[in-house]
Amino acid sequence: MSFYRGIVFILLILVSAKADFIAADFRTTKGNFTVSLDYVNSPLAVANFIQLAGKPDDILETPAGVPFLENAAHYTQSYYRPTIESDVARLPLRVERIESTPTMRGFYAVFQSNTYIGGVEGFALPNYHSDITGEDRIRLQQISSNPSKYRITLKYPRPWLDSRELRVKKAPMYQAIRVNRVETGVRFFAGSMTNDPLEHPGYHFQDELVRDSNNLGNPFGFPFNVAGVLAMDAVAPNRNGSRFFITSVAVPSFNGKYTAFGQVPTIPGLNVVRSIVNTLGDINGTPDEEMVILDIKFRRGGITANAFMEGYHQGFLPGEIETLPLSVEQNKNALELVIPLRPKSQNALYSTSDLRSYLGGTIEAQPPEQTSAKRINLTEILGPAPKTFFRGFSTAMPTWPSGEITLKKARLLLNTISDTDRGKLNMIFNEGGTGGSYSIDMIIEQNVSGENPRVVRSVGAGNFAATYDFSRSPYLGVLEITSFTGPLNAEEFFLHFDSSRFTNNPQVNPATLIRRFDARTTNPQIPFLSYSGVFQKIQ
């Protein structure tokens, strides 16, 4: 019997040795530890993390001696394979010529298998083709002519905004960064320049919470049921940036609230994390001892890990950060701050009265359908003679999920699962998507000022009229009920469009795309109700 157990043990070792992985090696002043990154469930968080830590270029080349032809075909004669200069054993890439159309000029597309990675200019300098996005993330060039050889360079810039200096930087952010807050015995925080929880790197990106779309009871899974979890820190849904935390104990209450994208897999590594987390701090959580993450390096192995392309996922994250040319204009008796037209963007705004310390850093969105510059009445906010200076930064958003949903003839199923609240709301919209009929069966906690909370039930059916607004954020849609009949118990529904790895699969049933929502009453005469849960849209 022991012989067979030994065989099983050896097989387990062999299987684990071949397991695909991406490991992040943390080097800190308190010791070193490794985090295994979950690039399957949280690809955006992993890509953002790797790029902020300073991912080296990937360099892939064709074999020497590919024959030079008198047309564009010489770029596509062979697969491009990684060189020893690349830190990842990438799968081969191929180049395909995309011919021009009446609405699009021709270019060279780069693929990994059938996945589009990016494109380069079709007509550029001799033997050099630059990124069609203008962000210099991919290059194609001839590096020798006799024998001929061609190279693809994949670059991984992740510009970020240093909130201390209000300067955009491209140097790696996660080098020599402080552990700037500890929640003693629970988790430590890093990834920001200050201890301000509202600090951001010039952009926000969405949560990645759904792990099993078929598990309607708990689509978020249970990543925080164990210790040593690496996760994005966010003060509200879909407000991830650069700040992260690592837990030292299991915290099940974090499930469904934070994007978990890694775990410390070993006891020695977890002991280092606990030595950081157990450091005493002041009332704000600032640790008494200065602790520094010196750098973070990455290792990977296996086909799926080597196929994970940070540059591909960057295409779903906010783009380059640019200075926003603000202006102040007189409009009759008011001064107005004018934010130039930048449809489909996030804009970070800062203000100062002394040109030294800047306040704010709030991020506002310009939706895709925006047609004019935004104007803010400064006289109304600051008084008749405001002495204030402003600075702004902008980043383009590649997608706008909250604007892609259509409610025409749609059906929304809202499943309430927050605290003591339970139940379902089924909303069926009309052809215009401006209202329809609903049925409800919910048990909701009701709060009245000065009284103890009590549980009430809403059950029945009725009709409703509504407006839908997706202008506030790429990841937030607000469904406002303008009138209704029957027992509907909320007038505003905030739909949070978290990312899901299932959304890019055309075979997935729309009913399995689970999102989050929050609901609340707006009429001050109605006892306060608020609840949250998940929703599904069925066409």
C-alpha cells in the first residue's frame, strides 16, 4: 500500500511541477515572499499590477534568412519567436496584412494564435512600423538585411500620476514604495504615494468579482476564506487604481467587495506578511516602523501563463494619461471652469489656492455621446471672487460597459442578497426601454430616524416608468424610476458593470452575465430603504 502511495505522491509532484503559474516575488525590508497571481479570474488587475511593477519589453524575432520580397509579404513569411532578451517564453506571434477599406487605412495586425494583440502602421519609415494607437506599445522592424531578420518589440508602459507632484510618470511605480497603512492583525496597504485612501494613479478600472457565473447563490466565490490574499483596494465599486492590500488572516466579509488577484501560497511567505501586518501603528494606521517594498519581480511557467499577454489586457484598461488644458471663462455674472471636450474619457481635476498644495483628485467622466465642453460654475461653488487654480489630467477609456447595455424589450432580474435583505425583482421593459411592468417579492430592512430597524415585505406587481443614465462612469448606470404603481420599494438602482472574463465569449448566454446593483429610496417621506445584490439582463 505504501508503494502505491509513493507513486501517487510522485505523480502529484510531477503534476504540480508542470502547473502553469505567474509568481510575483516581493522583496521587502521585512523579508521576502511570493504571491501566486490569479491571471484567470482577474486578468485586468494582474496586467495592471505587472505593468506598474515594471514589466520588461518582450522581444520576438523571425529566423534569419527569411526571403525579402518586393511587397508586404516579407513581414508575414514566418512566426516571430521570443529571444533570450525577453523575460517570458512567449508563444509565437504572427503578422497579417489588413487591407484598407473606405473607412480604415491598411495596417499590419499582430496575433498570438487567433488573439489580436495590436497593430502597426502599414506605411511608415523604411523597415520600421510603429504602433497604430500612438502609445508605442508595439513595434515591427527589420533588424538585418543579409540575411534578413525581423523583430517585434512589445512594450509595457503603464503611465501613472504622482499625486505628490502632479506629474505623469512612466518609471515603475512599485519600486521602493512604503507600506503606508496597516490594519493590525488583518492586512497591510501599499501601492500609493500617500496614506490618503482617495489617492489614485490618474485612472480607475473595474472590479473583477465574478468567478463562477453558474453559481447564482454566490457568483463571487470565496477567495477571502483563506489568509494571504492580494487584492485591489477601492473605496467604492470599480474604483481600482494602484493601491493594493495583502491579508494575514481569512476575512470572509471581503468576498464580493474587493478584486482578489493573488495569494501567498507558503507558510514562510505568510509569516513575512504577518510580520508586516502585526506592526503597530497610530490611529490612522500609519505604521510605527518604516517598511518598504524594494521591488517586485515576476516568474512564470506553462503554456497558459506564457500566453497571458499584459499588452492585450491593457487594451481594456484606461489609456495614456495626458494633461487636460483647462480654462476659466466669464459667463455673464459667473466664472466658469471649462473642461474641454474629451468624449469617452476619465478626467482627474485638482485645485489649489497657493500653487503648492492641491486638493481634490476627483475623477469625472465624459461619456461617448458628449458633444460639448463641460462647464462648472465656480462663483456658485467658491463665491464671487474665487482665488483658485486648477489642473487636470485625462485618460481615454477603450470601453464603456454602462453605455453598451440596451433596455429595449429587456428583462432585468434583480436578486437581493445583502445582509438581512432577501428577495427578487423582475423588471420587463417596453420597446422604448423607458418603462414597463414588474413583479416583486422582497423582505427588506426598513430604517426610520429615531426608531429601531424593522423588516417589511414588498410583494405584488405593477407598472413603472424610468430613465437610464450612463454618463457618470464607464462602469455605472443609474436607473431612475420616475413613476410607478404597486409595491415597488426603491426609486434609484445603481448598476455596477464589473468586468467578467465571460463577457468576451460569444457563446455565453446573456443570462449568465452577473453584475452588481444597489437600490435606494429617494422620497424623504418614505422610510429609508437600501439594499444590494446581483442582477442579470435577459434580452
